[in-house]
Amino acid sequence: MANVCGIDRAVRIVGGAAVLGLTFVGPFVATLYPWGLIAAVPLVTGLMGWCPAYSIFGFRSCRS
């Protein structure tokens, strides 16, 4: 069941993709590796529409 919708989902996808993309450019790519892993979390939860932390705390950004 989806618990991430609307603007929350869009921000996760765009923000995660932006930070992930930044980890592949520039002279310090090796030092930015942890940021790529961190950026993958909102990207994946946005694409799936489900966040495990939201489930634990009973929060939903979807209506109904």
C-alpha cells in the first residue's frame, strides 16, 4: 500500500536523482560515494511510493 504520494513523491524522486547524479561528476567522485548511497534512499522510496519509516510511524502523504 502506497504511503508516499503527490509532492512528497516528486521531491523524493527529483532530489534523489539530483544528488545521485552529482556523485558521478567532478574531480572528487570517490569521496562522494557515500552521498550516492544516501541519495538512493529517497529515490527508491519515491519510485516505489512506499517508505518504511512512514510505515513505522504511521504517517502517510496520500489522501484517503
